[in-house]
Amino acid sequence: MKISLLALLVLPLISGAALSAERPMRILIVNDDGCESVGTTSLQEKLAAKGYDVWMVAPATNQSGVGSAITFKPNKIFDVKKVAEKRYCFPGTPADSVDFGLWGVLKDTPPDLVISGVNDGPNTGAAQLNSGTVSAAARAVRYGYPAIAASIGYIFTKEEMKAKWPSTHHYWPDSVEYVVGLVDSVGKQWHPGQAVLPAGTGLSVNYPPLEKSAIQGVKMIGNEQHPRPQLSYKILADGKAQQLMSEDALDPTTADTDTGWLNKGYITWTIIDGDWNARQYEQQYQALFPQQGSH
């Protein structure tokens, strides 16, 4: 039987299209706000409704600010709760949730994308240093999985803080929809076996707590190199220490930083990796410590 040259050329295209229809994109969602956080549960529901294969593993309790901490207790038995279809509460940290998701729940069917969030509060400037949200995404990237960390900002006024950030909670659904849109954008171009994002990278997104019409656009910018601290301490007369919110944190900056652009109403994008290396400085360090030599 003869097969035309045209048929030979078209066959791979048909095969590729069929391959892309074999299964939907598989997504693991984690967070640091806890497994009942609406920013994460609603994201799972909206992505699943669009046909994605979405799994969620999140800490059993709020773990905001714990950074990259893990529970290191080999042979410990964890009381994991399966609270809904493809949804688990893990009694640990955000990093534990990533590990349980990747090396437990999905160890035989690895995800194509990891999403951390949508977090209740911004992860720019100093917040990114201790963010469980960003740390979870960076951990996934270090393991070789593309990841998106997503957060919604605060309006830093004393009134908003006393009222427990009402603007953030009001516009939280908009930030979830934005992340769904990001997934759809890459999903249209994705085929099984292809990388969802550039290899070795992830994306930290911060969405402003504003009406959609007030959002100025998207600003791609690095995390602030020397950020202002969020907290300060007062040493009391009895020698104890009281933690206080830094006055600088309640004085919103509009500087050319990720925090400044978020405060100006922009969605900020910061490209991250999980590589705690800076090998480009090796020669400078060898010059500083010549007696150590190079091995």
C-alpha cells in the first residue's frame, strides 16, 4: 500500500494532536494558609471545572511565614485527612505539602505544574524571604517541576490592618480568576511531555487588591534586594521583647521595587528558581580567600 508524502507529513501532526488529547494537564496545588483557605480551594474547583486534573495538598493549619521549613521525622506516621476528592490536609508545613504531593499522592503520576496559593497577603520585598507560599513553589522548581506562586496584596493602612484586610478578601476571587487565566494561557500551547514553563524556573505573581478597572497592568521585576523589614522589636523593662509591625511597613512605598509597583496598582511578576547558588561569583571569592585555593 502506497502512502503519499503528504500523508507522511500530516500523520505526525495528527498523532501530536491525539497525544495532547490523551489527558488533561495535571496540577498540584499547595499553600501556606491551610487546607480550608478559599484562595486555594476555589482555585482547585475552578481549574477542575475547566477540565484540568487538579490535586490539592495543603497544611492542616495555617503555616504562614514558616518559609522552607520541613518536618524531619523519618518513620513518623502522619494523620493525613482526605477531605474531598483529590484534596488532602497534611499536618505539616507548606514544604511538607509539596513533598507529600510529589512523593506521596502523585508519585506515580507526577504533575505538569505546581501552583502555590492564592495566598492571603502579598509576597514581595521582605515577605518573600519567609514566605511559605513562595518557598513551596521554589522547592517544586528545585525538584524540576515548573511552579507558580500566587498572592494577593494588602492595602497597608492601619484601618485595613485593624479590620483584617477587607480589600484583600473582597478581591481575592479576582486574583483566583487571574491565575486560572494564566493556566489557560499555557494550557493552550501545552502537550503531554512538554515543559509548561522555561526549565528550572517558576513565577511569583502578586495581584493588587483593587477593582479590575484600577489595575494598571503587569510589571515584571525582581524581588527587592535589600527590603525594608516588616517587623521590629521593643525591649521591655523586664527584659522581655515585644514584636511590633514596622512603621516602614505601614508607610506604603512607591519605589522601583516589587512592593512599590504592587502598591501602585500593578500585578507584579517575579521569575524565581530554586537554586541557592551564585557560581558567577566564584572568581571574586577565590580572590578574597586565595589561601583556600581552588579544588
